[in-house]
Amino acid sequence: MKLIALMSSGIDSPVAAYKMASVGADVILLHMDNRPYTDEAGAEDAKTLAERLREVTGKDMPLYFAPHGPTQEAISKGCDRSYQCVMCKMAMQRTARELGKRLGCTGIVMGDSLGQVASQTLRNIRSENIGLDFPVVRPLIGMDKIEIEAIAKEIGTYEISIRPGHGCSIVPVKPITEANPAKVSGFSDRIDLDALASVSADSAYLV
């Protein structure tokens, strides 16, 4: 089983990648490079997290970077501001799907924990997966933050993930928590999200 794991520089997604690798999956890591909406620290910490995951799992876990800033800008200009995070997650999964298929992956790994943040309500998760048609594995979905942090500390990723500089400057003041699936589909068509994801996957590179 080969999976592509969307890995930010935060706490949850490295733990999700670790959990799937620890049960036998071959995991490829994909970091969506959010610059200029984050600083350089996030990218550097993603590299450090990948190194730590390789050490703790004993697996290769190659790391790819894909540009995400242009997609974020297109979402900001073409969609309701409150939908920025939902459309961002939608775009990331479609980029992971495109790159994953090229690399022989059969699914995506995400660090979602139900209800933890605005983009991870059940209705938002449903909306983010509209039109994806590709399996998504969420090994942390029923865990709370304390449980996830305990694993992160155990495997040595926690201290890396809490370093300063991991914020996103394009997050809306009031992100939607109950996304309307029809609106999400309309926004996706308006900005041609599949084309944006394809361009991002085309530009992905092995770190």
C-alpha cells in the first residue's frame, strides 16, 4: 500500500503520516508550500519533520514540495472569503491526488481530527471531498488534541512542530464551519480548481 500524506509543519499531519507508516504503508510526504502566505520557517521545519519521521519509522518517506501560494491567491480572488480554508483543503487534496497517481499511490493521508478547527467539521470535510474520487485516510479523526500531542512528543516531532512561524496570513477572520456543498462546487468550477491543482502537481519537486 502506497499513500501520499499531506504534511504541513504543524502537529497533526506528521503524526498521521507516522501512524500509517507504522502499520506498513509506504508513505510519500507532500508539503504544500504556502509562501508567500507563510514564512521560510514552515518549509524548513517540514524538511526537519521528514527527517525525523524517517529516523523513527526506518522508512524512506520521500518529501515533495508543491507550490500553493498561487492557488491560495486564486481562491481569495474568486471565492467568498469565509470559504478560503475549505477551498484550500479541497485544492490540497486534488494536488495530492494528481501527484499521488503519478507516483503510484492509491490514497491520501490527512491529519484531520473531527471538529478540531473550522475546516474539520463533518460538513466541511464532506464539502472538501466533492469531486475528489480518490480515497482519503484520516487516522486521527476520532482523537483529541491531547492524544495527538502525546504521540508527537513520543516520536520527537512535537518540538519541531511548535516552533514559531507556522501561521497562515490568508486565513479569513470568520472561516465557514458549515460549508454549503453547492457553493463549494460552484467556486471550484469558477476558479477551475482541477486546473490549479494540476499546475501545482506539475511543479512539485523532490526535496
